[in-house]
Amino acid sequence: AYEILSGLVGSEMCIRDRMKDCRAQLAEQWVDEPLDYIHWMGVTFYGPRRGDLDNLLGGLLDAGNQLVWADDRVSNIDNVHVRHVKASTKDARIIIKIIWP
């Protein structure tokens, strides 16, 4: 984690390969207790244009539940920015940036 603004801390994680490996990769990168509140989350999916963005985000949020964040309810994560960037399958990855109090 690194200081972003006064009183806010941030972290960036990168998930490579397949979505099904997401929870295991999050567990490798996140060593703190789950966050009760996230001020802002930015998620960028890189890969072939397959699936729906809301399903990709839902799978990611489920993977991080009770691991990185305590819960994915809007009372815990109230600001999420999501985008998709076309990339080859070999360059597929997910970049997650979070800012918390």
C-alpha cells in the first residue's frame, strides 16, 4: 500500500491469466485484513472481448469478498470505475486499484 492523499491509502493489484484463478492471486497479493470500506475502486479488464462487463466485475467482486474487502455491498464499496481494454489472450490481466480511508 502507498499513500495517495492525506488520510487515504491505496493499493494496486494485477491478476494474470484466467478469472477462475482470481481469488488465489488476490490472496497472494493481499496480506492485510479485509477492508470494511473502500472509498474508490478502479478495475481494468484486459483481454479478448468476451462476456459481459457486469459479469466480469461480479466475478471479481465475489472473488475478493472476505479476502480484500469485507463485503461488496454499496455501503462498503460505493464508487467503482470499470473498463475493458482489448488485448490478446496471452496479455489478458485485470488491474485493480483501490483507495480506502
